[in-house]
Amino acid sequence: MTSSPSSSVPRLVVAAPSSGSGKTTVATGLMAALAGRGLAVSPHKVGPDYIDPGYHSLATGRVGRNLDAYLCGAELVAPLFLHGAHGCDVAVVEGVMGLYDGAAREGELASTAQVAKLLGAPVVLVVDASSQSRSVAALVHGFVSWDPEVRVGGVILNKVASDRHEALLREALDSVGVPVLGVLRRAPRVDVPSRHLGLVPVAERRGAAVDAVAAMASQVSDGCDLEALVALARAAGPLPGGSAPWTPCAPGSSPAHRPTRPDEKAPPRVAVAGGAAFTFSYAEHAELLAAAGAEVVTFDPLRDEELPEGTAGLVVGGGFPEVYASELSANEPLRKAVAELALGGAPVAAECAGLLYLCRELDGLPMCGVLDASARMSERLTLGYRDAVAVSDSALAVAGTRMRGHEFHRTVVEPGAGATPAWGVRAPERRVEGFVERGVHASYLHTHWASEPGVARRFVERCRTS
């Protein structure tokens, strides 16, 4: 199949009335089923979620990417989509929460509905039909009619109990005029285990995750009309507004710095934490670092006892250090190497899990000791979008830089801010948080650097000169 021009790539959005309806199973299964038919599938996820894109990547063989109108701004949704979908035959976008749910008290901002409108993409509504029959028509009618700009192109009925149940549901939906594009029976074998922050990431259950994605693909292939779904995606047409693909390169810059003269320095090496303990990262961050001239090298703090040779800067993103605290603590050689790098003034960017790793201790176990702070698990979930402003100059930003971020954790760091905090946060209450010490910028806040590419350029420049 010949790939479509990027501005008119076939696409659809998989949404649901609420969380728990089965949209992750359907979206991931559809991605895998289409990829199994030889299509190049571009996977996307609405919102700040890091875990679902891992399953999407497993299903398609391509990087799972996020589309977040709050973190990046509505104007970047279509360009980031086109960047990820380049060269693909079809794109599948998994929604977040319910179709019309978005940032609290912000109207439609960051909702699946908003992203569908920004992409001009038809919506497939996944409905949990397990406890209803005729009422499904009222439910679907409400979602179809709520916003006339959102085009619901079909329904997939999930958790259908029997043939008789299916017949009742189809009869009820005849009056709504929305086609049924799939019917899925209950299938425990496709369930993915969860814990305190959602699904268990792919990196922690590789073999089982492969089996789960294969089961999802089989269920969707057996229960859904793939031809009709692809036809719906092809009917999307060009994206609204004539958007061009996002690029990590600054205007007029080369894709990456490469030595051109014998006396020119090699690109600074930026080590990025990965492995099972640090799975939360946006693909665009590494792309921005590389475009700014860095050599990006991944390492695993659970296994590697040394930082990559020649490391000039360190990025430690989010993940689950609390799950692997014992193993991280036991890797004393690497903890010492991280401390030496940070205390020597090298640029270090740490978000959430990275913040915990740099603390003196986590749940009583020794960590890197870069920050004079301790971290512990908590019963309270901290969750939500945040408006933030840089309080002081750091390796990432100059004071006054405004960015939007997201918090998602069940841990507490004491104190919550250093003598020089990282961010001033406006919501849910005004406060300062995080740490700026030497070259270290450590915070609970997850940010998307595509919204402020200067962050990556500043970090790489600091790596060159520190």
C-alpha cells in the first residue's frame, strides 16, 4: 500500500464514554491487527500518559507518541501528529478518560474531543455494554449529539455477554444511525495488570506484554470490521488548517551537530536513564537533544554500574523507582557515579522518579544523595495539570520561563523544595517546588519539551561548556 501524503494520512480516534470501557484494549488491538495486515500504523495517545504508548509501540513497531493540548498547546497537536505519522498508512489515536473529559475547569481543553477536532479525525466510541441493553441507544445518542463538531463514525460494543445480548444492543442502536463496527465478548486473557499508577509498563513484563498485545489483536480481528474501520480512517481527509509536521530542529539549523574540523569538539554525550525503573519519557525529548547537537545514550540504572563513558549531562525521567528501590540502592557504584557527576556541576535534569533517585533516601534505602531530601511512598495520589514558571536560572531554563506540566505520583519528598526551587506552581495551590543546585534541575513536574524547545538547546549548550 502506498503511504498517503502526511497532511491527509488516514486516521481515527478510539474514545469511550468513560475510563474502564476498554478503549486501551481496542486501540492497541486495532493497531496490532492493522500492522499484522502489513499496514504501517502510527500510534498516538491523547494526554500525558506514558504507559499506554509502550503497548502501542509493541503493537506497531513504531514509537508511541502523545498528543496533549494542555502541555504543548492546541497549535502543536496537528504538527506533532504529522511528525509521528510520517510515512504511515494509517494512524490510530487512543483517547483519554471519557470523550469529553479534559483538564479540570478548562472546558474541552486536553480532551479527546478537542484532539479529534484539531485532527479532523472521526471517532470510534467503545461502549461497555455489560450492564445495559436498550439504554445503550440513549448513551450513544448523547455522545453523538453533545458536540456537533465531533464526528462519531461508529461504535464498538465491548463486554457483550451473548448473541441475544448483541441482538438487543444492535436493535437499540438502529434508531441512532451510528454503525456498529465491532462486538467484543468478555476476554480475561487480554487484561493487563495494574498497580498504584496504572498499567504495568511493557518494559517490566516484556514476554507477557507481547502475549497480551497478540490477544488484543486477535480479539479485535475476530470481533471488528477492520475494512470498515480503515474506510472510516481514509474518509478523514486533509488535516484542518494546513498544518506542517513538527520538527525538533530550530529554524535554519542542521539536524544535528557533527564535527567538521579536526579541532572541533565531539558532540556532548547526554546519558538518558531507561530500563524498567525509568520508563516515562516523551520521544520528542531525545529528538530535541539530538537536534541540539547531543549524542544521546541510554543506560539502565538497575543493571549498569557506570555511566556511559564521557557523559557530559544526565537526564533521569519518570518511572517506578519506588518499585525497584532495593535494586537501585544496591547498585552503589552507579549511585556514586551519578553523585560525582552532579556534584561536579554537570547538567542534570530529573523529573519525578528522577527526583526520587537523586534524594538522600527513598523509603529508608540509600539513593544518590545529590539532594539533601528524603522520599517515601504515600497513600495520597497527586495528579493533575500544572501551570509553572521557572523560579531561577537553571540548566533547563532562565528564570521567568513559563511551562505547563503534569504531576502523577504517590510519593512525598521532604522538603518539597530546596533553597533555590525549580518551579513556582499555580495550581492546585500557589507553591514552590523542586530543586536547582549546581547544574541539577530536579522536580516532580513532567513537562513536554516540544512546547519550549529552548529547554533542550540550553541543556545541551550547558553540557558543552560545563
